[in-house]
Amino acid sequence: MSWLDIIRMAIHNLRRRPFRTILNLLGIVLGTVMVLMTMAGSEGVKHALHSVLESSDFTRKVIARRTSKVSEEDLDQSRWKISQPMSAARRERMEESLKKFLLEEKRKTDGRYRQINQETLKQFGELHNVIEVVPQLRVNFKLSMGEFDQTIYGEGVSPKVSGLNERIVSGEMLTASDRNGILIHELMAYRMGCVTQQELDALVGTEVVCSFKTSGKPNQLASALTAIEGGDLQKLVSQNPLILGFIKQLGGNVDNLRSLTDEQKQLLRKSIGSFGESDSPQPPVVERRFKIKGVYHSIAEDNLFDLFSQLRFDSKRPVLFHYETATDLQVDVGGIKEFYSATLHVDRFAHVKQVEDDLGELGYDTFSARSMIERIDNRISRISRVIYVVALIILVVTGIAISNTLIISVMERTSEFGIMKSLGARDNQIVGLMFVEGALLGAVGAVLATLASLLIGMFGQSLVRDYVEGRVNEQVSGEMFMFSPWATLVALMVSVLLCAVASVIPAWRAARLDPIVAMRKN
């Protein structure tokens, strides 16, 4: 008996019991469809979210922060190791908390920081895949326009990668060469008395006066001392001239201050050397004129990018300058030459990790949306795994049902197997017949499941897309169900293999039949 004959017999046996065969196929189709739709849906949702996120400027930002040079290796391990009796879990928590506390305290007292300055910004800009570096800064000034005269603050924005174009409600975005233009928030415009769209349009092009306080030598000195000892020394120096006299008399005796580090002594010596006579402790004021180029609005609170609030440097700031203008104002006018952090704009989201690794090698801490996106992917994967387990359970139960069905089939066909064996059928041919019946059930069920999954995916695309767009408040492109050829093939092979394995016990029972005893049961 050839394998072709075995296949024909298996098909004939399945057709003889159509109701039983259909019930088995339903179980196979249900389990396989759940597996296929879970795989396609999870991949489709991930791809759709990535397409939205990766096309956004927010996810291509990497924030590099000023970091302390003090590390865990600088701590005395004996100071945070606990020997008192307590549970192992509590000891581990306490030691970790104590270590962090001691590390923070040492950083405060030591004061050694890896700073971010203009030279550092240039170094950041030379990193591969970085297209723009914008320092974090906050410029305080007084804005005057007609009767409006208030002290506010502004920040720098990059015209190339700001992502503000779609949020301009009047006027236009700053250009790369526009150093004398500003953007104002619509709330700021409302405070100026502009309510209607016509009033906003009339505001565009208006000239405003911005008054900035320069650093001033007393202010420089107070800032230096504040950095050394802490506290509001700027206010103290301005209110008590005796302290100013003491600082002048200090002169070359800086080296006698043993409690200060060498860096602190150098900073104090530089400040004293630059200190001169001043009749007034108040620093002078510099006035600059700017034109309002446009009015912008905030990102909607229900927007997907609300997740990345730490990256939204331009969300609700009253005034936005070109970042190079803002940098000049902070460095030249304000006298502050160092920055707490800088935002690096990367050309593609796929290169964010490499930029973070490069910054880590330079010794800087980083933050980006990559970790958030990874958490979203992990959450989707966890949900998918739960559905996988349910689908596999359904397939296993279906396999058990198929096994029971085939066992019953063996019992019903005992005499048939006896006749086959008496006519020369070997044990392996009997086993092969049962295997083919199980595999055929799995194959037909897998094909039907694939067709059903494709139909569900085709008609369910719009429904799932509408749901996802409603949740993220963004337009989503791409397929919601992505059927990977390899993943589909694996799911089909699992279905066929499971059904074939389910036929092992029935095949073993059929092969053990004694042909004489089997024929007597006819």
C-alpha cells in the first residue's frame, strides 16, 4: 500500500463522518485564528504607533544633562553597608536607599560637575546623526508694547526641528536666519488684549521692547559665592555693604580657606579679581527690539505626545526666541556661560540609541522617548502573550478532542484494520494512516484559519484604525493587521504538528491490533 493510497483512505475516512470532522475543524480554526490575529494585530499596532511616534520631532530628541563627576566608586562602602539584624529584603532596600543618600550628599558637598558649555555644545553637534543642538535656557526680561509692560520669560527654539509649524495660529514660523523675530503664546497674546483672529493677525509684525539685566560685577560675584556656599547671597550682598568690604579685603587670602576645594578657590579668586567699584549694586539694563513673527498654541492635553511632557520645551512658554539669539542673551547679557542641559535633535528615531550611547561615553546622563516607546511595546507584547496562551490552550484542547475522536474511530474500525493487516498492511502503514488523518485535519483547519484571518483583517482594518486614532488623537497610517509570512507559516506548522501529535495514541492502538481478534469483532 503506497502513501498515495494511505492519503486517499484518510480522506475517505474523514468524509464518512462529516459532523465529527467539522467539529474538529472548528476547534482548529478558532485556536489558529486567535494565534494569527494576535500576531498580526500586535505587530500592526506596534508598527502604527511607531509610524506616528517616529515621524514626530518629539521622539527624535535626546536630552543630555549636566552630571556629577562623583560616582559610586568614590563612596566608602562601609558607610552604607548595614550590619544590624533585619530581614534580607529590608537590608537590601535600606542599603540601596542609604547608598543613594550618601551619593547625593557627597555630590552636594563636593560640587564637581561635568558642565555643559558652548564648547560642549559644539562637541555634541559633531556627534554622528545629530542635526541640531539646542541648549536649555530660560531668559528673564521685561516685555513692553504700548501700555503692556510685564516681566516674563522666554526660551530658545530651533526653527528646523521645533515641530511648531502646525501650531501657528497667526503669522509664520521663525526662519533659520531670523534672529530678531519672536513667537508668543496665544495666552500671552490674550493678555495683551488680542482676542479675535483679526486682532491676532494685527499683532503679527508689531515691534516689542525687551529689557534684559546684564550680569553686573556684583551680580557675578554673588552668583559665584552662591555656587560655593549656597543660599541667597545675591540679596545679602546687595543689602549689606559690609559684606562687600569684607570680600574686597579677602584679596589674596583665598588659599587660607581650607574648607574650599581648588575649583571653588579658583572660582572665588576669579570673581574677586573681576570685582570693581560700583556705586550701585543693581546691574545695568540692555534693551533689544524684536518683531512678533507669529502666535502659537500649546499641544492638546489629550494628544499622544502628552506622554513626552519632559521633551516639550516649547509647549506653553510665553515667548520663544531663535535658540542662538536666546543663547547670546544668556551668555553675553546674562553672564551665564553654562547650561543645565541640552536637547540634541537626531535625524531618525532609529539612531536615538546610538546618540544616547555616544553621550554616555562622554559621561552625560540622557533622557529620550525611546524608553517610553519600549515600555509601550513591552505592554503590547505582554497582552499578546496572554492571548497566545489562551489560543494555545484552545489548540491543545482541540488536539485532545481530535485524539479522542481518532480513538473512537479506531474502535469503530477495528474489523477494518484487522482486514487490512490480514491483507498485508504493515504496522507502520496503519500508524501512517492515523497520522495522515490527524495531519489532514490540522492542514485543512490551518488553511481555513488563514483565510478567515485575512478576511477579518481586511474588514477590521478601519474599525481598529478608528479606535487607535481615537485613543492617541493622531492620524494613523499603515496596516493595523500585519501578517508576516514567516509568523503565519510557523502558526500553520504548529497547528498541523499539534493535530499530528494528537493522533499518536490512536495510531499506537491501531498498530497493536491482532488481525484475527479484530476480524472476529466484525
